[in-house]
Amino acid sequence: MGRLTVDLIAKSSVHVKNRRDEPLEQYLKKLTHLNFSNKNIDEIDDLSVCKNLSVIYLYDNNITQIHNLDFAFNLTHLYLQNNNITHIANLSSLQNLSKLYLGGNCISVVEELEGLTELRELHVENQRLPLGEKLLFDPRTLQSLKKSLCVLNIKKNNIDEIKELACLGNLNQFMAEDNQIRDIKELEYVLSQWQKIWNLDLSGNPICQKAKYRDKVIVMSTSLEVLDGKEVNNTARQFLLNWKAFRETKKKIAKEKTDDQVAQQKLDNLQIIRHHAPRNYTSPGIRRFRKPVDLLTKTPNFACSGNDEKGALPPALESKGMGDGLERIGSEPVRFLLLPSNMMTKNHGLRKATGSLSVQNIAQPQAQHH
């Protein structure tokens, strides 16, 4: 046939029967449904006289371009599947269009649908694409459809990512069979954005081969009623949700236990370090050294002079002391040494020396008696 024209419509047996004696122009103005599917149509001519068309069936033809439909302001359903269309165009004026069927064409990019604010269903499945290519989506088109689109059919289009479709928050049916979707984390994110989804079909995708795929997807979406053509049982979902909650609680307890063990190990290590660390006394006050006292007990006599400005302890004591061994009282440095009480009482000279704040060295060993 070739072109779809007004004359072709008038000569159609169906319309001849319906029209009877009614004038053609008047009949075409009242016409709401037009069905010329599988008629070898390759082009749409001027049909502006058919102003009240609401449904057009033109599937299974040879149409290569979408045009001459700007007049159809009342069009709600357009069936153009299984043609040779390569580019979506000239549809922005169809503001009442709610269902668009473009499956089985040669479209590589879903685009130029920004004006279709009432579009509820979009079917672009099974595009005849070059080997290795996949169906793409224009972000502007997706943004324009995010509030209206409810049904999206993209099956058999070699699609491997669906994250960009997450913006379609009003979607309730998503058919994506026989693609290359494989990322379970990406699917989880998308389903978290699709709060109204009730029918999801991913059969034939690599993701379906993952362990416990169905159980995981059912838990991801509480609104899901049909998954891959099979009904989702609410009892099974509740069981899976309870099991998930139990496992998460168990993991949390195990993590807290591990954290406590790590903290305790750190504390134990710190205590071991403190136990083996050398004791350096740096606080002010009297230094107490057992070894120097033992040495002093072996030295029977000490020489001290209250008039000497400088004095010295035995070299053994000087070398064994910890810290600088000096304390300051006022402006005068004084050395302190802890001695046994019996030594202090027997040696009156030493007691006198320790009672004077101006003495720096309180004791000095005398030569031993032979």
C-alpha cells in the first residue's frame, strides 16, 4: 500500500460499512479509532482532518519515521511496534498520550519525549540494534517522565545497568527480561527508589543466577507482588524479613563482642608495657634508693662541715642516683638522702648538718680505720 492517506481510510471496507451515507469529512472528524496494522504502510500522510483520533494502530508495518501526527491532540494510545523506526521524534505535541508502543524497531536512544506529561506506559522492548550495542536513555527524557511513567518495558535490549532509571519514582511495573543486568547492589538501590513497584520481571538476566536471588529481591521491596511472573507470598516475605532482622542482630552482637575483645587486648598490652617499663621518678621530694642506703651502712663515719659551701657524696652514691638528685629550698640547692634512723641518732654531726638549709652536701665519708 505505501502511504496512509485519507483516501485509503475512506476506501477501507470497515470504514465504508460504518460510514454508510454519512459525508466522508464529517465521518473522519468523528473517527476515534484507526486500525491499519499489518498493511505494508511505510509512511503517514496528512490526517489532520481526523481531529478526534484517540487510538491509532500501525504496528507490523514498514514505517521508518514518525511524523504528521501533530494534529492528534486527543490521541491517548499509539501502537507503532514492529516497524523500521530508527529515531523517536515529532511526538511532543501529543500531550494526552498515555500509552506508547515502540517495541521491535531500530531505536538506539529513548529521547524527545519531554512534552509527554501524561505518558503512563512506555514499551521499547526488543530493539533491533547492531551487535554489541544497547538501548540508551536520554537523562532529560527520564527526568520529564519521572512523575508520570508507571509501566516501562525494556526487555531484550542488551541493557546491563539500570541505576539511571531510579529517578522514575512512580513506576509500578518494570519488565526487563533477557538483558545483561547482574549487579544486586544496584538493583537494591533502584528498588529503594521505586516505592510503588508491584510487578518486576528480570528473568533471563545474569542476576537471576546469584545465590538466593529471589529471597533477596523479595526482602528488598515490600511492595512487590509479582517477581519474574510468580506471585510473592506475604507469609514467605514476612519470614524472610524476620530472618534478615535476626541475622543483622546477630552480626551486630558479634561485632560488639569483637570490639570489646580488641579494647581489652589493647588494655592488657598497655598493662604489660607499664609492668616492664623502667621506673623513672621525676616527681619532687625525697628520693629513695635502696642500694645507696646499703652502701652508706657499710661506711661507718661521715665528715660534714656546716661551713663548707660545697661538699660531695661518695662517688658510688652520686653515680647510682636517679634524676639530678637536687631539690631547691628558697634559692639554695640542698641534697636529701634517706638514712636509717639509728645512723642519724648515733652521728650527731650528721644530724646537725641535715638541720641546716644552707648545707648542700650533708655527708662526706671519712677515711676508714684500719
